[in-house]
Amino acid sequence: MRVKVAGTLAVVSVLAGCGKTGSAEPALTGPGVLTLDRATPPAPGGEVGEASTEFADARDLAMWTKLSDTEKDVDRIAKLDVNKTVKGSLYLEPKTSAWFDGFRGPFLYQDLAGDIVMHARVKVEGKNGGRPKRQFSLGGLMARQPGSYASPNWVSITTGAAGKSGQIEVKWTENGSSKPKEIPVKAGWVDLVLARAGRVFAALYREQGGQWKVGQRWPSNLPDALQWGVTAYTDWDSYAALKKDAAKANARQVKGTPDLKLTVDFVRFLRPELPDYADPLNDKSVPENVLVKVLTPAGA
């Protein structure tokens, strides 16, 4: 369900004074306010629900496509399996790689269109356990414009080690320019949501035993059909002089010291529902607690 952006909110008041009635104030235009009691969680099922994967069987991997296969890139995945290394989960170890500006890393995806909530439960560790020791070793969710190697466009929410260990990173990349934001987070399992609803992209997260929080909102100006899926990358330091040359770095596998393993318990897809008058990019129209309700599964 694609969401219309804004309705019109008219405010008319009658002024009384000195026994006379004043004229109505001018109408104010803009989005209406969506209150918590009127907000509804995203709906499961439908065609996007069929893309959901619990990773209970090795055959579940067949539902997912490797970007390196479809767009003829270097395969930067060292190990990938379902229900083998970790029972009931997808397991991924990336080689030295990066998703930043024009740099590329591993990506498993499904092609989906329209407004979507992608919800996953993930855990990121170093290869020997604990937190990753190499900078920018992150794993999580991404939505990407297909065929955008020359001018990359994508959004992501990942967890692991960014500039420091123990962080959530939310990142918007537009025409090859990335704008990341880091948020401290505890180690262990983390629930992640990456969603598009009307004219907003949003990234949300929840630490184990905690409450959902909004990491970031961005304007939704990507095409209707996108690649929605899972990414993991690691070991930015090993790029050395190639940190300034994405084209050369992307042309081959950079040797390094990768230190990340990603475990994904499930990936579930849902449809968000918003009334026409609500503008989810405007936090006055859709406050943070309301956005959480609209973009996180009921009972999750």
C-alpha cells in the first residue's frame, strides 16, 4: 500500500470580543497529527509476507539472491549457510569489504516493491567471539536501488564495530555519498527494522530486553522497486591507500584481516499502514513513539 503524503488540516476559530464575532483565522495547510491510539502496526502476510524467512531449513537460502551473482561483482563472502553453522539461522562471514560511498560489500536480497517493513533479529561477533576487533565490521539490513554501482543509492541499519566497538550504524547513501550516524548499543542479539512508508525511510532498533528506538528518518526518494536484504562487511583498515580509490578497491578482493560473523535468526517482511493525513517524515505529524508503533510488528 503506497501512502499518500499529506491531507489538509484546517483550523478555524471564532473570536469574541466587545459583543462582536471576529472573522475566522486563515486556514493552515499541512499534515495532520497521527496519535498513538489511531496508529496501527504493520500488517503481515500478502506478497511481501511470502518473502519472510525463518531460516529453519537449508533450502531457505534459495529464496535469497547474492548481489555478486546478479551484478557480476567480486564475491566477498567467505562463508554462507542456513541451519548448518548455527541451527535455525542464516550464518554469514564476509571477507574484507565495505559499504561506504562507492565501496561495495556482500549483499543477499529479494526484489520487493512499495511500502515495506523489514524486521530481523541479528547478532554480530568477532570471528573468535566477543565484539569485532577490526574497524567498521558491521552486519544488518540494507535496501538498495538495483543497478546503482556507478552512482550508489541505498539505506542501511547495521550493528557491530563502526568507529568504536558496540554500535548501531544507520546510513543513507545518495549518488555515492554516504552519511552515517553511530549509536552506542549493548553486545548480543539486536532487533533491527528498516522500513519505507510513504515519503520516509526509517531505521529502528531494539537491544535485547529493551524498547524500540528510532535511529534515523530519511526522505524516501528511491525507486518503488528495491533490493531488500542482509549485508555484512569488515576490516576497513586493510584498504590502506585504496580508501581513496573505490574503483580500484572494487575491482579485486582486498587482502586483510576480516573479523566478523553475522547470525540472522529471521527476516520478516510486512506492510506499514498510515492514514492519508499523516506525514511520517515530519516528527510533529508522526511523533517518535507513533512511528515505532507503525513500523514495528505487533507484539514484537
